[in-house]
Amino acid sequence: MSRGIVLLIGLFAAVLIPWLLGGSETWSRLNAFPLSWLLVMFAMILLCWVVNTLRLRLLLGDQRAKVSPVKSLGVVMAAEFAYCATPGGSGGPLTIMALLARNGVRPARGSAVFAMDQLSDLLFFLCALGAILIYALFQHLSQRMEWLLIVSAISMFGGLVCCVVVARYHRLLIRLSGRLLNRFNVQSTTRMRWARKLLHFLAAFTDTLKLPFQTLITVFALTCLHWILRYSVLYLALRGLGADLQWAWSFLIQMLSLSAGQFSLLPGGAGAAELTSAALLAPMVGKSTAAAAILIWRAVTYYFYLLVGGPVFLLMLGRPLLKKLLKLKQA
């Protein structure tokens, strides 16, 4: 119940912040937005789900036969809903692993698929950020944009370094974590169980890395297509409202806003993402245009995920639980 209240408060704040920013002009700007452009944006999100389904099936490798294409699409939609409905997106990986496990995929393999998916995302953002940095060299940037680029580059590079360190020194990290848990009086059996799970995960992750090179390249290409489509929504919203902002800057604004939303630990970053994007976007295109663009962007990339993914989540995770409850009643 408390999580539901937090989600409702976040949704209310997510709508209220742009309305307060744009004032009375926001509604008129929304009314003037072309309906055809909005339909194109929703079609782009549907295509994103299909692309992510193909990516999931490629990463499953020889396990893909256990999960049908339709169920794979359901896993993607349910996971996207969980990302948007839980603090910091914490429910996303749990949903993926739970649904894959119900279809016979071992938890270690499911977690390895998720980790490989996240690594592919990180590589894309590093490449995209590098391209923006090169592009920025030929542009006259304000001091604010320069700092945004520097901070983004440092954070992304730091994330990649952390991944490499964990992969390279995982045995040392296991020993150190074991000593730390011992100081907290965690039982030896519990420590051994967690260590085994981590080793199983690393073994499954290594197997995923050993997929054919062509498969890994295809996964990365699908990752690029997914994020380019998804991060073009704000750009199209601004163009539909008559604003002229380059795609690179709209990409950077979305990346920083959604990162701020993740760190806020609010469901889907509701409120924090809107506040950050408003602070970055308003000086560039004006308050009313920024407010309308943010509402359209979040309607397509956040509220739509909740509305469409929610029933799929309940269908795939709620129905089995309901059947168990009915069996208990009958017994």
C-alpha cells in the first residue's frame, strides 16, 4: 500500500511540475500539437518493445526455445512496467529473472542476461556521449552545457571502470565481502550460499559473453536502435511544438534527467526527472514550450509504459499467484 501511495504522489508531482512551469499557456501548446506526431511517438515505443524482445531472445542463446516470442514480448513489457513503478527501477531485473525462471531459465542465466543487457546499454551511452563530445568541439557551448558534458562523461566512464574491476577482481571481492559479512555475524552457510550464487552468475555471464561475435554485434545494434528511437521522443515533441533544438542536446537532457530520476529513488524518477528536464530545457526553448514538451515526452515514455505494461505484469505475475491462492482455499 505504501508503495502505491508513493507512486501516486510521484505521478501527481510529475504532472504538477510542468504545469506550474508553463502556466496557462501549457494547455494551448498541447492542443496545438499535431496528433499524427503523437501517434508516431507511440508507434516508436511499440517498436522499442519489439526490438528489446529480439535482443532478449538473442541473449538467451540456447535457452530461447524455453520462452516463446509472445512470452518474450510479455517479459519485456512487464519489466518496463516494473522499472517505471518501483523506486530506482529496482523491480525491473527482479521481474525479468522471475518470469524467465517460470519458463525454465535458471536464475543465474536470467541475471546474466540482464547484466549483459545493461552492459550493452552502457556501451551505447558511452559511444553516444563520445559522439556528442566530438560534435560539441565544433559548436559554441555555454559553460553550463560544457559542465553537463564533462559530468556525464566522467560518470559513464566510472560505471564502465567499475564493471571491469568487478569482472577482473571478483574473487578478491568475494573474499573481502565474506570478511565484511563475518564481522556483521552473518552465518557461514548464508555467506557460502551468496558466494555460490555470485559464482554461478559469473559463470553464466561468461557463457553469455561467449555467444557468437555476430550475435553480440546484433545485440549492440538493436540496443542502439532502441535508445535512438526512445531518445528521439523529446526531440520530436519539441519540433512538433515549433522549437528548434538539436537532437544531441535533447539526448543529453533526457540522459541527465532520467539519471537524476534514478538517483532520487522515486518510482520511475517521477517528479525528479521533470524537475531536472525543466531546469535544463526552459532556458533553451522557453517555459511554456518546455512544459508542454516534458508532458508529451513523459506521457509517451512513462505513463504509456504504466498503462500498457501494468495489465501484462498482472497477467504474467498476478495470475499464477491467484491460482495458488485458489488452490489453498480449495484445500
